[in-house]
Amino acid sequence: MLIAENTERRGESENDPIKKGKIAAFLKEYWEIKNNNNNISARQNDTQKTINDVADSIGENKRTTQRLIKLNDLIPEIQSLVSSGTLGTTAAEQLAYLTECEQQG
């Protein structure tokens, strides 16, 4: 959590969707947020956390946060293209639904 907060405070993740996606995925895992019939929630220290809390933590809306988390499914070569701004996040998200072999092909 401290890493995410420090990174956000320094603005390092602000321009890199891959870094932001990694932070969002970390928070989702840390808060043990699971998908339960479209009601995404978890309990952490008796406080219910949702994907909206993750979105607030990284300064994005819920849909953008979900999109950024999906970018973690990309192979490193495509992640580099997204980080450099060569490939947009919407197109990259679509590629993230492909298998690793399909992404390489």
C-alpha cells in the first residue's frame, strides 16, 4: 500500500498505464477483492473494500481501473509498447484477452 501511495504521490504512475495497472492489481489482491456476481467486494480489517476503492486509490474510475488491471495479462513486449505510448490502452486491453501465443504471433 505504501508503494502505491508513494508512487502515486510522486506521479510516476500517472503517465504509465502499465505501472498503474500493476498497482491496481496489487491493491485488488491485497484487499482480497473477488468477483461475486458483479458485486466485487472484500473485507479487510472489518472494512469492506471494492474495486471502486482501488479506482479511488489510483485516481481513476471503475471501468478504467478494470481496463488497467487487464493490461497485466499482456506479454512484456506489448506492455512496453503501452508504456511508451506507441499502443493505446483500449487496443492493448483487447489484445490482453488473447492467449500468450496469439499475442506473440
